[in-house]
Amino acid sequence: MNPIHLDEEYAKNSIFKQNIVHGLLVSSLISAVLANKLPGNGTIYMSQELKFVKPVFFGDKCIATVEVVEKKDNKNIIILDTKVYTNDTDNVVITGQAVVKKP
């Protein structure tokens, strides 16, 4: 219910000058990549660190990426760097690291 997300008048007087999208809503795109692309269907999400670098505004186009940085084959665990971009690949809005158990 934070007014920065829901109240246009409130947001006009904020540092962003407009409403921003909930950060956790945007970060859910990372989960979609993990479940559908890498490692894929059956992935167990164990943890996620997030850093919200820049705001996401209504109408922005977002893309999430993951990159494998470590594999622990004996435990079936993968550690991935995670990022979300808006509008172009120079505009990082979320960074972090995920730990998953591969299917």
C-alpha cells in the first residue's frame, strides 16, 4: 500500500516524480527465467539476494538475465548472478545472486 506505487499525487512530490513499480514484482522475472530457461522446469529456488539499483516506471520494458557463476555438482546446486534491465542492456535496475537446486 506504499503510496509511491499507488498514489499519483504523492509520487509527483517524490524523488522519482512519478509512480514506480514494486521492486519485488520486477524481481519475479528472475524466477521466471530460472523456472523456464536456466536451469529450467523443476528448479528449486533456495535463495535470492537483491539490490534495487534504479526505479522501474510504469510502461518500462524489463528483461531478466541469469549467469552461472558456480556449480556444486555433488549437491546439484548452481549459483547464478541475476540482473534485471529496463529498456536497454545499459540500464540495470536490479542485481543479485540466486542459489538454486537444479532438477
